[in-house]
Amino acid sequence: MFDKEKFAALLIRAQGDRSLNEYARQTGISSAHISRLSRALLDAPPNPQTIKQLADQAHNGVTYDEMMVVAGHLTPDWLPSYSRLDTGKIPHTARYDISSITDEEAELISFIRRSWSKLTPEQRKKKLELAKISLRIIDEVERSEKKDKE
């Protein structure tokens, strides 16, 4: 669930000591939109692409994952689970280029988030195992495709 007050505080922290206009220029997001978000005037969260732009220029250690959680796109318990899926070869945040996320993909993430919160610990464990297997298969296919190109 979107916590607009927490998001506003996080956004102000991300802005740091820069002016609103400077932060807006660096992110490519209008100063009016950032202002409305930082004053908690909007009831809907920014989309993942906007959050990516804000986080890419964030100061004071504010991260994309943190902004996504406060915006309600991800749950705090989902993030550590997702990072455990990593094969160790690529950081989990690099596995998906969020800058190209579509509305449909954002809806899928939201669906997964809602579904995950309803699972029992045993069901979560099973889902994580399946996801690990899926990532291994993807890695194998990518390696095979790379060899075929060479």
C-alpha cells in the first residue's frame, strides 16, 4: 500500500541539499510532480519508471528498492526473498532493467506482491525453490545462446 507521507519524507531525503529544480532537471521529472509527491498531495504512487528516475539521482543513500517498497509496488518481505534468488553471478537488481517496465509488468509485480503476502511460509519456500530453478534454466539458455553466437 502506498504510504504517501513516508514516500514524501523519502523523496525529500533523496533530494538532499539540491534545489527542487536541480533535482527535477537531473531526474527528467517535472518539478511540479516532484513537489506534489514531496508534499504528499498525490494519493496514487509514482510508477516504477518514475521511481527509477528519482532513485538514479537520489542522495543520502536512498535506494530504488526502498522507494519501491514505500510506494507500495513491493513489500519489505518480498525484497529479501527476491535477493535470495540470485545465482551469485549478477546482482538481483541487475536482472531486470526496470527502466523499460510496462504497465502490464507493473501489474504483474503488484499481483505477485499481493499473492506472496497470502502464502504460508511453506508455500513461500516452494515458490522460492521454483524461482531458483527458473533462474538457473534462464542462465543455461543464455549461456547456450551466447556460445551459439560465438
